[in-house]
Amino acid sequence: MLELTREDVAGLLGKVDLVDVVREVFLAHASDRTVLPEESCLRWTNDQGESCRSLNMPGLVEIDGRRTAGTKIINASLGNPDRGLPRAGGIVLLFDITTARLVCSMDAAHISAGRTAAVSVLAAELLWARPARSIGLVGAGALAEAHLDLALRRWQSVREVRLHDQVLERAVRLTERLGDTFRTVAFHVASTAEQAVREADLVIPVTTTTTGYIPADWIAPGTVTVNVSLDDLLPDAFTVADQVIVDDWSLVAADTTRLLGRMHRSGDVLPPPRHRTAGAAGHRAPAVEVAAELCDLISGAATGRRSAEDRIVVNPFGMSLHDVAVAGKLYHEHHEHLTITSTTST
Ligand SMILES: NC(=O)c1ccc[n+]([C@@H]2O[C@H](COP(=O)([O-])OP(=O)(O)OC[C@H]3O[C@@H](n4cnc5c(N)ncnc54)[C@H](O)[C@@H]3O)[C@@H](O)[C@H]2O)c1
């Protein structure tokens, strides 16, 4: 079995347009060329009292007539940053489509962060009223860096980034690193989450909180909020939103821990139109109506923003299909590189 390290993966990712890959995955998902089982999550508390978890996320996706199957196993312990370790890490395994045997294992950190950022960037481009001029982020870890790196390379429109972290030093270090690369952007360390969020065109929470703290009235009209870390918004940020968009409704609905899944279980969320069944609304009008899944916006089956003032919340639960598709691309890039190297050396 081929093994690709973190460095191998980082090198190969430079050859792949991640936004293009995630768009292809959504199109495949819209036309039933995917198999997306529920993910399984093992949670425990370690001997230091810290929360640990292991996610196993299998999936199969067919793009350009080629099927790729695999799984991402991604583990995290909240205490790791204090031990000088990344909070999360894992592997993506690829399976041979004929024999089902494992063919490749690759480090998951960059794939996972990169595909998550690519989904947010694609969602923002589909739903913003105009190209973002200001971005507000809460959390200054690996995901914040992946988002800003991708977005700022792609969008010349951005003039200002406001970043808050509960450990202010982390926000300072990240803004310094990015400031060296993106010299036309003004980076500000926000001393509160509210300062980072208020009046940003695009809001991206990327923390590890399980307790909401962003109320609806921090979010300006016209804003797109991509709720990457899933538990930062308070319920009224969903109920007041003009549109709520999810990546995959079945994953959101199956989840028992995150806010939107919990609100669904209490009867407060109406699924997107293609998942509605007679009587799904229950006895009272749900407070949140999910307008669409991202794949429907990309395929054109659903329309997105209706007015420049709409507040839009995207809730990207995270789909294994993106990890597997990106890993499949890297696997082929690796083989192509080997073929070119052996052709030129003979
Ligand atoms: N939706 C998806 O598809 C998806 C995919 C990958 C990761 N994630 C989630 O993204 C989040 C961030 O991941 P990461 O790898 O960047 O984590 P990380 O540990 O590298 O960084 C998280 C940062 O958030 C800060 N933070 C935590 N709680 C905070 C709060 N209440 N206010 C301000 N700052 C706070 C921490 O100090 C830390 O610097 C995680 O919750 C992860 O589960 C979501």
C-alpha cells in the first residue's frame, strides 16, 4: 500500500484546484453518483479530563466516469495544542474499486482543512451579494489559516480581515504570517468575537466551542455566514436568517450533537424541499426552513440569494466525499508525476 506523508500531500495539493474538485463532487452528489453513509463518531474523555474524538467518514464518488472510494479517519484531542501538537490529525484511506483492497494511505490534515476551505469559498461565491471586501473570523487555528490562504489567493476584492481568538496570541501570530504574504489586505486582531463579526461581508467561525455565542444582531444585512465549526451561532442567528443552506441534509439530520441537528430533533427545522415528506413539519411551523443543499445551488436546481440584504447562513456539516475525491486526485497526480519522472530519466 502506498503511503503519502504530510509533506507529500502538501506538495501534491499545489497541483490541484480544490474549489473545482469540491464543485465536481457536489454535481456528482446532485445526480446520485455518490454513496454517502452516515459518519461514525467515537467520543471519550481522556485521563486529563479533555474531550477526545475519532471520526470515521467513508464515501464513494464518481467523477468523469471514474469511481473513487475511501474513508477519512480524523481524530482530535482538545488538549493537544498545549502539548505542542495539532488538535486534529488522521489519514485518508483509498480503496481499489474492483478488489476493495486498501491501495493508499495519506495524511489527512491538509486534505481536510483544504477541502473545508474550498467548500466555504465556493459557497461564498455562490451566495454573496458582491465579492467580499471584509472577512471576519473567530478562531485562529489550522482551519482559519486554510480559509484565509485560499480565499485571499482567489479574491482580489478583500481589503480587510478581522480575526479573533480566545488566545489572542494565536490571532496575532496568524495575522503576522498572512500579512507577509497578502500585503494589500489590512489584518486586524479583534479583541472580541463581536468586533470580528460585526459588519463583515463574510463571517467564518472556526473555533472548537460547543457553546453558542453569536447572536443574530451581530450579523449585518447582506452577510454570508459560513458556520464551519457548527456550534458558534445562537439559535436566533438561524431563525432570523433569510436563507439557511446546508451541504448535505441527511448528515445534518442524523447528527445529535450540533445545533442545527438538535433544533431539527426538537421540530424547529423544516428540511430542504427535496427531503420534505408529508407531515414533516409536525404540528407547528418550524422556526427554520432550510432553503437548499449546496449541490442544488450548484446544479441550478435551487436559486440562492434573493436580495442584496439577505442574511444567509451556510451550515457545512462536512462530507467525506470531498476528502475522498481530493485524495483520489492526489493519488493520480502522484502516479502521473512518477510516470513523467521515469519517462524523462529513460
Ligand atoms: N464543517 C466542517 O466540514 C469542518 C471540517 C474540519 C474542521 N471543522 C471544525 O473547525 C473547527 C476548527 O478546526 P481547527 O483545526 O482550526 O482547530 P484548531 O484547534 O487548530 O483551532 C481552533 C482555534 O479556535 C480557538 N477557539 C476555541 N474556542 C473559541 C471561542 N469560543 N472563541 C474564540 N476562539 C476560540 C482556539 O483557541 C484555537 O486557536 C473545529 O471545530 C473543527 O471540528 C469543521
